[in-house]
Amino acid sequence: MNATFFTEADDCSFSRLDEVPETSILGGGNFTKDNIGELLSCFKSGSSTQNDNLWLLSSSFSERLSTVDTEGLKQLAVNWSYESSWEDTEVSPVALAGHLSEIKYAYSGSDQRIWVFFD
């Protein structure tokens, strides 16, 4: 399953990824809903479900992501890699840190909430 992180405040009733404005996409990857749920747990954050494929992440996630330094981001990625949804996979904490860095720097300077679309 693909998870795409994006910012978009106007109309978030998307049912397909191609409806998400390309300019609002922050990044993403091959993540399950369990993976993203555990990521939110590592950030001590939550989400609200808009529909089965669309989650609005809490403002605390956006705030923490925008303020965490590089070492903190690496540690969050390591902690995330130890979560149960990654059992029996060969997930790399370095790869997870790369995904988080991509999202962090694409989000930099934004004041909008972050959404996740599962496709």
C-alpha cells in the first residue's frame, strides 16, 4: 500500500490520489496503515480518519516534525523501525529517516495540517 503525505486545506474529500494537487505532496512510500499508526505513536501524536483512505494528522505531528533536529529525526526513525508492524521485514532505519527527512523538508515553512492518503 502506498501512503502519500500532503498538505491541502481547501477540499479534502479525495477518493483518488490523482485528485490531490501535486504541489501539495510532501512525500511518502510503501507504508501500511499500521506503519503510519505506529509512526504517529512514535511522535506521540494521532490522527482523525476522514474516510478509509484519508487521514488528517494532528497538529502536534506537524509541529514536532517541523521542529525536530536531524539527530532527533534519526532516533524517531530507529524507534519506528522497532515497531511491530515492521516485524519480519528488512526495514532500514536509515531508509525510514530518509522518508521522514523528505517530508520534513518539503513541509518546511508550511502552516497547514498534514494529511495521508492511502492508495
